[in-house]
Amino acid sequence: MFGKVLVGVDGRSSGRDAIALARRLVDRDGELTLAHIHGSELMPSSSFGIEQREHSQRLLEEERKIAGCTARLESRSASSVGRGLHELAEEAGADLLVVGSCSRGFVGRVFVGNAARGSLVGAPCAVATAPLGYAERPSEIVAVGVGYDGSSESEAALAAGRVLAGAWGAKLRALQVVSISSFAYPGYVPPEIGESIDAMLSDAQERLDALEGVEGRAVYGLAGEELVEFGRQVDLLVVGSRGYGPVSRLILGSTAEYLQRNAPCPLLVLSRTALARNAAPAPSTHQDFAPPQPVLGAEVAPQPAAESIAAP
């Protein structure tokens, strides 16, 4: 699915988690690039700057050797990790940026720290986040989950999910979370609101049942919490971002941001640039995986917008 994949590494286990996930998502004929950002931007010609560049190059070569993969290496000096990765992604025309989780998180769960979050907000492409410890416990992807609500963003996320699920021979599951504005005070829910919830759930389930080849389920609750629970039942969670900002940038909405700190499985957030693509080659997986080459999107019919939230 992704032809040019950029991976942020820093010599820690989280970077190796990101490499392991990137190898699952890069196209079989795609280009994988390992990138390390260092802080010698203000003193590039000083002994400190020269030492930083040399250290960065050694780190990248060591990480490539440990991963045992074929990859380009990019060392960049920048005032922040986010800025450096954004610049490299734009220059290379990357369609996916992959990062690891913060070491303060729990093993097996996505947790993006403040430094890595700067790599995500405003990214010029889709972003995937590997949970802590992913490289040590790789597992076959048997179920791909999609946050769905009938919006154009979720339709494109569903199309991407179809490609990935088809490539890996995995099940495709979708979850739609319906909710009502919080005008009902805690402890008091008028009867008509309860009836509205039932009607919304019924409508949402009908839309999901109409999706060919998808195991769909509609639930009532808070989008972030329900999608985190859904993430425990799948091996990759795909969502579209509805955050507002420049069209070519990924701006995280509240639900996507919540998932960046709590998802219990690898998380793929598609930017509006990624969502606009209507076709792409299938992903490649290393080791024993040899996926076919389906084309994204043709069989997904547009659905009417629902009164619900999947991944704002």
C-alpha cells in the first residue's frame, strides 16, 4: 500500500518497533528509509556538529544491521524531531511515516510521548505508530479493524483496510460508535433520548451490514474508549483523521489523538492526502508473507453520513 516509508529511529527499542511495523506496511517494491534526527543544526561546522553527524550515521548503520533489512539511511540536523522528519518526508515524497511508542507506556500498547507527537501533528503523510515491544512480539495479522461512521474519511479508511486485509488474508472488521451531544446531564436521560439512541444504533448497524465482506458492529459510547476496546480484538487499527488544517497535513482530531496514547495495537492514521488516493499497490510483509496485489477502493460505495463519531 505504501511505496515510500520513512521510519524514525533513535537507537532505542521503540525505533526497532517502528522498523518492524514499517516492514509490514511497505509495498514489496517500495522504498524503506531509516531516519535519525540530531540537534547540531545551529553548529553544523563545529566539532560538536561533526561528532553528532558521525554518531548519527553510525547509529543508523547499526539499526539497519540489527533489523536485517534493506533501507536507505538519512541523518538530519533539525531544531526538533518533528521538524526534521517532516522535512525528510516532504523531500522524499513519503506516503507513510512510522514511529514507535514512548518507553513510559505499557508493553503492547501505543503511547506517543511529547517528542514523538511533534512528529505526527502536521505530518505531510499518513502516520503509523507501533506499540511498545512490537519488534519482540511480532504476530501474524489476522484481523484489520477500521473506525467507521459513513464519512468520506472513514470510507477511505475502510478502503485501505480492505487492501490490507485482502493482502494478508485477514478478516476485516469495522466499528461505528454512536453518541449523543452531552446536553443530557449525568444521571438524567429523558426517555426520548433513549429512543433516539436505539434508532441511531439500528441505523448504524444497517449501514454496517450493507458493507460487503465486513464484520460490522455498532455501539453506543465515547468514540476513543470504544475504539481502544475494539483495538484489543484486531491486529491493526485504521482510522481517518478529521482534524482541521492544511489539506496536505495530518492534523489529529480528539479521537485520533486519544488513540495515539491508548491504542492496544498498531495504529494507522490516514491524512487527507492519503485519503484522497483512490488506488495503491498492496503492502509487502517480510518473512513468510507474500500478499497479492489488490487495488484499493473500487468496491466501496459511498455511504450517507451518520450521526455518530468514528475518528474525528
